[in-house]
Amino acid sequence: MGWPSLIAALLLSASGAWLGKPALVWASVVLIVPVALYLSGSPAYPFVGIIPVLALVASALTCRMVRKWPSFVGVGIFALFLAGLAYLVIE
């Protein structure tokens, strides 16, 4: 697990939200859970790991709605989380 799984989870969740298929978003949740558990063990940021999981679960639950923007909000939160994580790793 690592960056390839995070990027794959982002692509899966975005495509699942776009196509209205919650199974793709649930697959991205499965990919992100090990990383979230690893990040939640950090003493500096103990609750940060749960944020992307909750955002993707909310996105999966709202995926079949007529309006797709709630699903994209969850994917956007996940994308912002990945951008922040990448910033912390690079810096």
C-alpha cells in the first residue's frame, strides 16, 4: 500500500461518482482503509486518518442520487486530503 493505492482510490472514487456506481466508491474505501489506519496511529494527527474514510463512505451513500454534487463533495474532500498529505511528504 502506498501512493499507487491512494491514486487508484482517487481515480476509482471519481469515476464511481461520475458514473453513479457506488461499487467503485466502495472499492476505493477498501483501498484507503489500511492507509487511514496507519495515519490514525500518528501521535501528532490521531483523527486525521478517519476523515478520508468518512468522506468516501458519504460519497458512496449519496452516489445514486439524482444530483451528483454531494458525491463529488466527498471525492473533493478526499482529493484535498491527498494534496495535503503530498505536501507534508514533500516538505
